[in-house]
Amino acid sequence: MVMTQEKDSAVSPVVGVMLMLVITIIIAAVVSMSAAGFLDSTSSSAGSAEVKFVGLYAAGYSLGEGFPAATNLGEGGMVFEVIGNTPLDITNLRLSGSGSVGGGGSFAVSYNTPVAPDWISSGEGGTASAGKLRSRLTQPASSVDHRIVKFGTGWSEEEKYHNLVQPGERFVVLAEYVMKSGTSYMIGFAARNTDGTTAISGAISSDGNSLITLMDMKTGKVYYSGPLTNDQAF
């Protein structure tokens, strides 16, 4: 009679349960890290839009030419372009400036800062100082609530005031006036609220001594910061 000996090599129930728990924890950790990485990547991508400063839009009038008596600049202000591959939400933008106008000028405007649609020289019935011409902004009524809009012609009403600016597209931070001041341009922001109170009042010069900064108020990201010079006007 042949005797056989069986070996019991199975893992005990306690050890098996522990192994299953360890494996479950490891899988959960891997999934959690992957999800966190994905969210970080998504968040980073959402805020990865880049912007370049195109220049001060003065409707093509150079300092040597000056402005004609009846100027209609329409979209006078600071023009920027979205670059890279990510669209930019302009509702969170804030443009600030500080410089050397009248011993020191400064302003800060955001997407919802109201726009004054009509600023002209005192000789034309406006409120500008005698002998100084302020440009007239003749934006559609809807632009009064949109300080920052897409720049250029050919936009439909919906496209012009859409909050997302795509890569390759430009947008303008509207100014109330752009005028010749000595050998430089003076760029002013002077809008009033519907109740007559001052919403913003400030001006800077393109003499190279003024600094402008465009930033995202939500994230704190600075898209552009630099001096404003005459050769940046177009």
C-alpha cells in the first residue's frame, strides 16, 4: 500500500484578508493620485492662456499729425492679443496704470467698469480743457457695460462682447480719450456711474515713464507689465 502525503500551501484566511486590504489601499492610492494629477493638469490648462501687448490704439494718428477737429476713434485704448493654445476669459481681467501725468497719474479698470460713450473737446461742446482735444468714443450702447471687448471690425454683436477671446484674437481695454500731450500721447479713463458718481478718473502718458499691468483678478496671474512708450502707438 502506497502512502501519499498532501501539503497544504494555502494562505490562512487572516493573511488573505490582510493582503486584499493592502492591495485595495494601493489601488485606491494610485487612482487618487491619478485623479489629482488630472485635476491639476486641467486647472493648469484652464489658466495657461498667454497674452502679448500689441500697443496703444490711436486710430493711426501719429504725434506729428495730431488729431483732426472731429475725431472718432471708436476703440481707442490698450490692445492685447491672446497667444498660445488656450482661450482667455476677459471677465476676470484688470488693467492698471501709473505714470507721470500732472505729477502723477493712475487708474485701474476691469471688465465691468462702465464706459463713458462721449468725451469731446470743450470747443465741440464737451468737458475737456480748453485747447485740448479728447477723442469721442462712439461704441454701441451695449459697450457701456463692457470695458473690455474684442478688437477690430467684422464681429457680430454676440462675438464682440463674448467673454472668451480665442488664440490669435485681439481685445481692447477701452479708454475715454487718447490725445496729444507735448511729445507723447495722454490716455485717459474717466467714466461716471449711472447715478453721476465718478467710477474712474485717471490718465497716463506714453512718455516711457508710465507702467501698465494686465492681470487676472481671480488667479493673480500677471499677463503683462511694462512701460508705455510712443513707439507702441498705432
